[in-house]
Amino acid sequence: MKVLELTKSPYYTAFSALIKEVNFAHAEATDNVRFLKPLTLYFEQLHNLDNFKARPPSVEAAVAARIPRASSGSVCRFPSAGAA
């Protein structure tokens, strides 16, 4: 980067903008990992299920706790295991 600046390269401005975009994308990806990491256990449990309708109670509880309430005050939930 310093070489491009010192040589007054016409690529300096574009490369500088690209570096900023990459740094922004890296910060965004780091945030995504930080917020999604607590869900890893639940996704692994779902992935290992033979029958999705027989999901573990811990997954049900985690989803219910993390899904925000709709404006009507209702909570989004998975259908019960016995429902079709």
C-alpha cells in the first residue's frame, strides 16, 4: 500500500477503497460468527436428527427464546411434533 502511495500510482485510490471494503466485510463476518456461535449446538442437534419432527426440547426452547414477538403479541413457534 505504501509503495502505491509513494509512487503516486493510479491504482492507489482503487486499492485503498478495496482495502476498506475488505476490512468492513471482515468486521461484519466476525460479528456474524459472534452472534451465531451460541446456536451451533442447536444446529448440530438438528443436523444429526433422523426425523426432523422429533427435534430435541432444547432446540424448541432455544428457538422460542430467540424469536422476537410479532406486533400482535404472538410468538412464532415450531408446530408440535404430533402435528402434520
